[in-house]
Amino acid sequence: MKKLYRSRTNRKFAGVVGGLAEYLGMDSTLLRILFVLGLFISFGTFFLVYLVWIFVVPNERDAIR
């Protein structure tokens, strides 16, 4: 079973989008572009979701143990 975690290798800020891309099997660059577009469309709500995910989704190192 796949587990969602924040990526330690595929990260730009906190690894949330990189980990989500690995979990979904998508290209992380495409998902980052979609995330930025979502930021504008949602008037910043995506940013709040991102901040929550930083604290809720564990790091890759912590998820492997």
C-alpha cells in the first residue's frame, strides 16, 4: 500500500507537492504548475492547505521507519 509523505529528494519548499506527485505517479513539475494555478483560482486557499499539509503529512524519512 502506498503512503503519502513529504519528499526529501523532490522538494522545492517543504516537499509536499513532490511527495504528492510521487504518491499520484505524476510529474512533479506539472503538479507544481497546477498548484500555482490553483493558488490564483482559490484566492490563496491552496496556500492554507499547503501549510496544514506541512504539519500533517510526515517526512519521507519518518514514514519509512
